[in-house]
Amino acid sequence: MKIKEAAFVISNTDISKCPTDGKAEYAFIGRSNVGKSSLINMITDHSKLAKTSGRPGKTQLINHFIINNEWYLVDLPGYGYAKASKTSRSQWEKFIAEFLRSRETLYNVFVLLDSRLEPQKIDLEFMNWCGEKGIPFSMVFTKIDKLSSTALQKNLARYKKEMLKHWAELPPVFTTSATSKFGREKLLNYIDHINASID
């Protein structure tokens, strides 16, 4: 898939104001500082589409971007940002959960995981929650350029071991680097494949 056009559409916390034109949605979510904005910019080949920030917890709204006028890339707030107040955290969690559960046009959630870290409890809990709710998701490991191939394989194996305690098989797994653009083609081809199956 070639990205010819990527444009911001709307930001909000009100699910009723999300697009209603029936186009497929693909959401990106992860812990704060996992490199979500950088990955979105890399995928869309648009350096400033999603706002990157050194400050975790920057995305606090549901952001819709229209891609090639065919499908939506949805940038969701990061979870697990400790410095956010409990009230704002629970509000985010509420509307994120509502969005994930209620959007019939949501075809996949890309759960971003920092490849440098061992399996994190909050990530595993979120993926298990998606499974319980029947929400299709994929695992996307970010920042693979920041560690050696051996260390990467070790962490992937740890994740696999943890996931298989609850799952019969793993969901699709992608490894990415926003710096080298590694994984971009595979992610876009996966979205393309789903889009083709919808028609």
C-alpha cells in the first residue's frame, strides 16, 4: 500500500462525534512514551501528522486521520501515565474502553510495546482485556533499532511465553523502527489485506 494522502479529521472524547461514514478504522495505542506518534508519522510518511513530544501523556484525545480517503488511522491516548491525575486517567480509560468496545468499523488495534523492555503487566492486562472483549489486536514492537538482535529476540520470547499462558496462539506480531522505517511495509500490507477482505 502506498500512502498518497494523510490528513487530520477530528479530535474528541465524545464517541458520538467520531466519523460515521463507515470507513474502516485502525487504532494505535500503547503505554506513554512507547513511540506512538513517531511510529504513526513513519507509517504515514508525514513527519508532523501526529504530534511527538518528550513529555509522556501528550495525546489525551481520540484523533482520527483519514488515509488515502479510504480508511482511518486512530491515535488513542497512551495508558499508564503515572503523572496524570487519577480523575483524568479514569476519564481517558473510560472513553478509550467505550471507543474500543462500541466501534463497529474498528478492524484492528495495534498495541505498541517497547521492544527494550521485558513484558509489562499493564500491557499484558490490556491485551487480555481486548481478548475478553473480542477486540482484534496485533502486537507492534517499537524502537528495535535501540537494542541488539539478540536482546530483541530474548524480549520477544519472553512476551511469547507470557502471552501463551492465556492464549492458544499469538496475535500477529510486528517489529518496527520509526528511525529506519523498518516494519512500515508489513504494517501497511496487513491493513491493506484487511481492507481487501472487508469488500
